[in-house]
Amino acid sequence: MMKNYHINVFYSEEDEGYIADIPALKFCSAWGATAEEAVREVEIAKSAWIEAAKASGKPIPEPKYRPAIYQLS
């Protein structure tokens, strides 16, 4: 199974749209008029985040498919 980063999606009254963020990648988030658009935009932001981290030699966290709160101990 291919691992990928967990994406949170929620509606923001303040922003009047959906916010998608990737908790594993600090400050990686995006806005969309629909939940689907927000996810598409955060995928673009994820690619840019990873490229910027590679270019500056910063560590890139390993993808974890499920956040810790959902994992069984």
C-alpha cells in the first residue's frame, strides 16, 4: 500500500470556504471553495513544500497514512 500524508479538511466560516492542511508538513495548507478544490490545492502546496525542503536541505517527514489519534496501541 502506498503511504501518503494525512490531510485534514474542514469548513471555515471566517474564510467562507474549505481549508485543507497536512499536519506532518508544518504550515502546509490551502483554501478551496469546495472540499475537493481544497484537497487539490493542498496537493499542489505539498509538492511545493517538499521541493522547498529539498532545495534548502531540510528534513522531510515520512508520510504516515493515519494520524496517531487513530492508531491502536
